[in-house]
Amino acid sequence: SSCADVLLLASYKWQISKASLLHDNRDSYESISSTKYWIDVQLRWGDFDSHDIERYARAKFLDYTTDNMTLYPSPTGVIIAFDLAY
């Protein structure tokens, strides 16, 4: 189980887009707003050839935002993943 490393709370609402990857240029903003935003930093250690950091980060994000029992306070946030491969 995990929880967000940083939680941002706003006194006004931020306009947010649907979840997308960093290089996705088709962000769509549809009058969705939130006052909560979380940042989670994931560190992966291991053989570079044995795992895919992009797939890992995407799976973690989907797990955290779609699970009903999650410790994450809102579906709006970002995962920053570092691959500490050897």
C-alpha cells in the first residue's frame, strides 16, 4: 500500500484534464476541476532490461486512481518514476 508523497490543497479550483502520458499531445479539458492534487515519487531499482518504467508508472497510476480503498485523496495527481537501473 502506498500514499501520496505531496498533497496540494487549493482554496480555488484547478482545471484538470483526463489522465495522459507525458508525450501525449491530445490533452482534453472538459470543465472538470478539483481542489486536490497529489504528487507521488516512485523509485525502481533493478536490471534495466527486466522491467519497463513507463508501464510500471502507468499501472501504478491506474491502480491508485481507480481503487475504491486507495489512500490517495483524489483522482487528480501525477506519478514521477525514476528508474535506478544498474
